[in-house]
Amino acid sequence: MRISRFQTFLLAVTLVAGPGCKKILNQPVQGSYTPGDFFTSDANAQQAVNDAYKYLSFTSGANNAIWVLGDLASDDAIKGGSSIGDQPDFEAVSQFNILPTNAAVEAVWKNYYNGVFACNVVLDGLTGNNAVSSALRASGIAQAKFLRAYYYFILATSYGNIPLHLKVETAKEAQTRALPQDSIFAQIEQDCIAAAAVLPATASQLGMATKGAALALLAKTYLFHSDLANHYTLAAQTAEQVEAMGYKLTNLYSDNFSAATKDNTEEIFTVNHLAGTLGIGNELNVWFAPRPPAPTNGYGFFLPTQNLVDNYESAPTGEADPRLDYSIARAGHSYFDLAYDPSWSSTGYNCKKMTQPLSEVPAATKNVGTVNYEALRLGEILLIDAEALNESGQSAAALVPLNKVRARARNSYQYDNSLPGYPTVPAGLLPDITTTDQTQLRDIIRRERRSELALEFHRFFDIIRYGKAYANAVLQPIAPNFNYDTNKWFPIPQSERDANPNLFQ
């Protein structure tokens, strides 16, 4: 991304949640400011910190298109929409006909590098600034480092070798070469460690990053950072630090994807969306909802595949893993408050995550949803721990966090009276795993991660980090153009290539 210089910036609402929060960072901000007159008070500094969060949100499904790169490029979902010609660049991603001018590739790059820039504005403005209180200065720097780490994690996993910007730069300064992905991961880890040392365990305002969020992202980065010595050991140790902080799996898996229960014990870092005017709601609600003739007035994108549905386990008597119906609408089951008609989708399925019933968000305001995006939650951290332990030769220990995730899933039958046979868990459904064979357990953990995190925009990045043989076996049957060596990272956008002549030097 070409960053010119910090002339003026417009501060906006930020909506991110953490456990134990009391308030929301949603105070309206007016006007624009120059660098010389902005960081002169705690109030202004806080507004700049708030602004750094806004690039997390899905107030625009097109601008924050990580769902396209994370899942449409995988075996979990296809584009959908009214026709092949409806958002053709999204279809091109799923078929790996991806040019550097691709709209989704451009959008993700721009959104998350804008986030990096906003964080660097905060860091430059607060470092050594005695006009701001020491408490706010320390907190603001820590939040900005965590957010920058999160934005860079998305960028590094999406594009691989990328430029690293750690301050506000002139146009000339910003023309730096792409660094190896390993170097970006190292910076993410450095920022997370620094942030975790300062951030509180629980936030006083609804929206602040926490120590748990920084450690959770650190654990995930260690898992992905295969060039780092002992990265599995570090991932497991850090994940266990997060587990020890008091987060708890919700009784119902679906609580993580409901507007009524979105502030819960499992969330570690959550992107909040609120009802009201455009710009603070979750626009994915309309992108993912079924198209007419469904009464939901949606666009009908992001359709789950049969392959994903088949990944879910069932009891010997046929009862499904409840995560299937919490995540995916299918024949014979409801789409919230409607009887689901599989003709609403070309695959016979629709995504339920990030969407809401008409009783919560009427068709007329479908693009202002209120469901959060769970960026980091305990279910994933437990599976990071399980995978890291297994890969580091501690397969018996890996069973503990793995079976916690499976137990929560099957025990939904004890808490949800809409499930058949409530409150009895069907015999043989999602039994505890007992094998300690590393190869067998690796396959089980990968399948479990796919079910637990389905349609949360992680699948493609997991496929790639599992390696060439796995990726080719999964993706080439559905996308013959896929070539691991060429497509493991998305192309750096043409806009950056044009602006930065030093990019590939």
C-alpha cells in the first residue's frame, strides 16, 4: 500500500469487544486534525486509538473481503450470488484465476494496511509525548501494537512476503521491498509480547484489546511461524497461558454467533457490530442471507459446500454434530425463524454465521446486522494447543484440549431444547478421542478445527499451512488451476506494484 504522509485523518467509531467490558468505544468524533495539533490531550489521543480499531469491522462486506480469501478460496464455500457475472472477481478467487487487479485481493490489502497506518499514527503520536498522561500513553501504545500485529497477521498469511511499515512514512520512504513472511511473523510476535506486558486482563471499556487477546494472537502466530525453532512448543505454552486466564467455553456453541449472547465468557477478541445507521452494523448479514424468493432480501453469497457438510460427524443413530445446524442451513431444518428451502441456494445450503433472523434485523435494514465477528475465541485456542502439543510429540497431552472442544459441541444437546432428544446427548456422538498415534491424531485435529471454525474465514490459510500435498489433494479436485507454489499466497495488488518500484528488489 502506498502511504503518502500523515496530513489529516478522520477519526471514526471503533467497535471491538472483550470479556468483562463495561462501556463501548462509540463516542462520535467530529473533524480532522493535523499532526502538530492532535496529540495534545488524553481525549484526542484516545480518539486516535479508537480510530485504529475500525478496520476490523465488516461494515462493508466488499471492503473487508477476508471472507473471500479465507473461505471462497477453500473447499468450504462457493461464491453464490445471482450469476457467475455477479462479483466475478470473487469467483476468480475460488477458481484461482487471480490477477493482481482482483477486487478482493485489492480490498483486503487496502483495508488492513490502512489499519497498519492508523496504528503507526498512534505509535508515532504517543511515543515520547508528555502532553498525554503516562497511563493513556502506555495503554494506547500497547493497543496499537496489538492491532498492528493483528493486521499484519492477516496480511502475512494472505500475501506472504510483504513490506513492513513501522512508522508513518513519506511516499518515498514507503517504497520498500517486500520482506520474507518469516520477518513479518517475527514482528507480529514482538508486538504481541510488548502488548501483552501492558494490556489489562479485562478491559474497562467495551472495545479495548486485552492481555488475553495479545497472547492468543501470539499463540496463533507461533503455530503459523514454521521457520521459528520450537514454534509448536511456543504455541502450546502460550495457548495454555490464555487458557489459564479464566476464559470459559460457552455451554452452547451457537452463543458465539448470536446477537443476544455475543458478549460471553469464550470471546477473547471480538469485532462488535451495533444496530443503527450504516457504518456500525454488520453488512455480511445481507451478503450471506439467501436471495429472493427467500424473504430475507439477501445477496445469496458465501454458500457452504457439500464437502464441508460431510466433514461433520454424526452419532451411530444419525443425530448430527450440533455445530452443523448452528453453522449451516439445510433441508429439514430451520433458517432461524423460517422453514429453510434448499432451492434458495445452488449448493442446497446457506451460511448461518454472521446472519440473523428477520425478527432481529428486518429485510429493509438487512445490511445493518448486529452479530459480532469472533476474531479470537477460546475454542480456537484449545485447538491450537492440541495441534501444537501433538506436533511437538505430546500426543497424550493433546487429547485434553481437543476433547474439551468436542465435549462442548456434543453437550449442546443438554442446553438447547430445540435439539431432538433434549436434554440427552445421543449415544456415540462426538466421543472423546483416545488415540495417541501422532498421524491419526493430526488428521482428527484438522477435521475438528474445520468443524469448529467453519465459515469463520480461516480454512484456506489452514489448508496452505498444512503443506503442499494436503493443499493439492484438497483444492485441485475443485479448482484444477490451483498450484501450491503459485497460489499459496495471493498476488500483491497491482496498485502496490505501480506505487512501489522497490517491491521485488
